[in-house]
Amino acid sequence: MRVTEYASFDAIGLAELVAKGEVSPAELQAAAHEAAQAVNPQINAIVETWQADDEPAPGSTPLAGVPFLIKDIGVSMAGRRMELGSRLAAGNVSGADSFLMRRFRRAGLVTFGRTTTPEMAYSNTTEPVLYGATRNPWDLERSAGGSSGGAGAAVAAGVVPIAHATDAAGSIRIPASCNGLFGLKPTRGRVSAGPYADEIFNGLAVHGSVSRTVRDSAALLDQIRGPEPGDPYFAQEPPRPYAEEVTRHPGSLRIGVLTQAWGGHRTTAPVAGAVSRTAHLLESLGHRVEEVKVDLGADWEEFVLASAHQWTANLTASIDELATATGRPIDSSTLEPPILASYHYGQRVSGAQFVTALAIRNRIARSLARYFDAHDLLLTPTLPELPVPLGTHAEAADELDGLGWLRRLFDLSPFTAAFNVAGTPAMSVPMTADAGTGLPIGMQFAAGYGHEGRLFRLAGQLEQASPWSGRTPTVWAGGQAV
């Protein structure tokens, strides 16, 4: 199969070719490797590739035989490295598959590499010292987002149609927005984090994917959702497969619109215009749309401080464990300045401060739940501005402490983190592009706890009403500019 032909299919389309015997998984893997070799020198989205020996039974699942990439954090694959984008973990090899990796295998996905992440996934841009900056396929001088920036860039460039991603404060939705993709953050407890963790960052972080089509993300979530032995809690199973929801009519939804973010952060004119156009489209589809004010349940500074206490305490524990395992020092030779500063900040977080942070998390979850009692969905920009130039996050970063670094991240992405705190699902949909630069602009839709089905129904409708699959970045799997 030629690379250009391979890159024109989504994951379900490729699996259908395998099921019909028109192409083999080995041929798809060869095309994926060729695509990676063509574009990765430009975008630096893939850390490592290998020749996968998985040979799934054709037609066994809707994704059987599809080439796949996993993020360099959060999912362990036996015998393969997981380095967390950090010099502290360089060379670390996983001893066994995590539950999620087992489900990827069971889904018939052919995992042949891992994608870049910022150090410890602790940024919303992907520019680690260990492997260098990941570049946006739409503009190589711009960020691909983070922390799943490698996944986003690889999918946008046509290396794979769908890739694993994680999200603790927007890390699925931000790269989806930056790279013109679809990305849905599932409900807390929808996908198991086991067996090495009961929950990640006290439930802030979840597993999911970024994809070019809605149906691919739905099909993958169907394959990986559900509890595993020992999970402390899990989300109630949906009434029908998410793959079916994509084709169902969403009905007339009550959708609130929040254009300006909490904390007074201003949304730039190109993005605000995209919100307005999206609202008009929703109204034309029969939805009831209105501007709203949403009570976060805490003022912005209280939210940022509580998040810093929760995040850095977890980060510090993880770094201590890694240093013990690797025998490496915790200093500037192993950690980047913002991560080292966050580590030291976390060392000073008291038990009482940590418990208070969890109480604030509860207030935010209850407040957002009251909003979703009155509305089906909330529409916001995914990001308040276009993808930022590479290096933006690093400006004077060595002068920031752990609180200052998290404040910078939240200032650059003020719409996404609240839904991780609340544990509710949210998606970024590539609704439009900036007229001047051609850069994609994602719209975020959030729903109440457990309502991924509602999001998939709307996403399927929007994909039909305003197709985005024909948009092509300047870097693509043929290795050519278009």
C-alpha cells in the first residue's frame, strides 16, 4: 500500500481493508513506518519505532490490524522503554503490560512506537530537553500542544490515524486543538489506570486518544473502557456502544457558551470569532444556545493554588520513586528547571494543604454539576489563542517556582483543567481554522459526569455538518508540502 493511500484512511477504514483481505497488517505497518520516516525528521513527534510482531485476527474488532502509537508516559508495554520525556527516567524499560496496554492488544491495534511528551507530562507544550521540541505540522515554528503533543502531531501528519493520549489538565484536548484533530477526555473512572496506580494525580488524569475522525475515537473508547480488578471506582457502563452514538441524532440540546475564561483571561479575536460561528452553526442544527456565566466554585487564584498543591505533591512522590529506581540524583542534570522547581515546591506542601486542595476539588465538581443540571453541554474555546510559537512556555521559566509554573500553564490554557478537577468528559472538535494563518481552532464541549454518549452524538453531527477531514497540514505522510 502506498503511503499516500494509507494516510487517506481512518482507523476503521484501514481495519475494514484488513478484514476484507485487501491488505495485511504487515503492509499497513510498513506504510506507517514509511510515513514516520518521511515526516518525523520535520515534526519530531516519535521517540522510537520498532517492528511490531502483533498479528491480530482480521475482523476480530473494528480496529484490528491498525498501526498505533503509545505516549511515552502512563502506559507500560512489556520490554519497551517508557522514559516520561525525562533524563531522570532515560532507558527505563517496562517489565510488564499495564491493563490499558493489554486492552490495546486485545483491540487488535499494532503498536510500533511511542510519541513524545514534555518532561513528566507536566506542560501543555511538548518541548522536552531529552528529545527536543515537537513541531506543529501546520506551522513548524509553532507548538503542537501538550502533553500529548507527539500523538497530536503524528496523527495530524498522517503517520497513524489514531494514537494514545492522556489528559490531566487538557493534554488530549490541547494537542487536538493545535493540530486540527478530534480528542475526547473520558469521564473519571471510565478507563483503568491499573495495575500500577489506582488513579493518576488523584483522578485528574485519564487515558484516551486523538484521532482524525470521531468514529475512530468512539471505537477505541469502546475497546478500552470498563473496570479492571482492584480499581477503586469506575464509571457506569453506557447504555450502548459509543460507536453507535456517533451516528445517532443528538436531539435539541441546551448549550451554554462561555467565551471568556475564568480568572479574566481574554480570548483573542480569531478564537472568539470561531466561537461565534460555532454557536450559529449549532443554532442552525436546532440546538438552543445561550451565553452563560459558570460558577467555578472557587475564585481563580484559589483554584490555581489548590491545583499547585495537588499537582506538585504528586509530582514530588513520583520523582522520588524514579530517583530511587534509577539511582540518579534529583538536580539540574536530570530535571528541567520548571520540573525541579515544582519538585521542591511539592516537598513543602503539607498534609493539611493537600487535604484542603481535595476539598476545593470537591467544591468545583459540585458547582459544575449544578451547571449541567440546567444545561446539556457547555461550549468554550479549547484554547484562548492560536497555537503559540515554540519557546513561549520557556520564557523566564527558570525564574518560576512550582506555583508560578502551574499558573503559567493555566493562563495559557484556562478552559480545560476544570473538567479534570470535576472528572467530567470534555472534547475538542476541530471546527474551523484561522483565516490569516490557516492554523486550526478547536472548540471544547463539556458534559456532565458519564455523558460521553451525548458528546459523541453531537460530534458526529458536527463532523457531518462541517467536515474537517479534508483539511491538510503543510507536512503530511507523503513527505510533501501542499
